[in-house]
Amino acid sequence: MSSPTSPIPYPHHHEPTWSKSEKTIARRAFDAALSQELHEVIQEVKRTASEIQESSDLWELEHYLTERRKQIDRKYDYRYSQLTLVFGRLWYETRLSEEDLRGLREDKMKSIRSFAEFMRESAA
């Protein structure tokens, strides 16, 4: 059995590295987008709850909350290996802008823009 000619310096050599300042920018942008989306859910729940007339309406609200929780849990993944994809999706959804991500290195911005464009094309 032969050994590799050059060792991999870390297990996920294809993942971008994040500087301390980029981590701060990423956390701020991530938290702001998540907060905005949760606020929208809260507003929708308040509106829907005020219109409940029958027990079936209550279960429809419960179903809505369950589905939104699953969607949000799948979308907001703060692992650094996933952040460019997460940010690309949030950019596509207009939950983030270039200004929100100002300070990230160009390699990350290129990946984010590329994924947002992919999502636009996929939706068309």
C-alpha cells in the first residue's frame, strides 16, 4: 500500500478558510437574516392566530409552524463549510445584500454570487 505523496494539511482542503474579521461579518449577516425571517414568521402567526375560528384552523397553524421550522432549520446552517451556499441562497432570496457581506474576501463573494445566480437560473 502506498502513501500519498503530499499530506493534506487539514481534512477539508477544499473548504475556504475564514479570518477572524470574516467570521464576525458572517455571524452578523447570518443572525440578521435569521432574525428577519423569524420576525416574518411571528407576524404571520399573529395574523393567522387572530383569525382562528375552528379547531381545524389551530391545526393548520401548527402545521404551518412545523413546516417553517423545518425550512428554516435546513436553510440556516452556520457551519463554515456551508456558509457560502447559505449566503448565496439568502442573497437570491434578497435577505442579504452585498453590503451585508462587505469585508469578505473576493473568493467567498464569487462563490456566493455564483450560487445566487445558480438559484436564479434554476427558478426560471
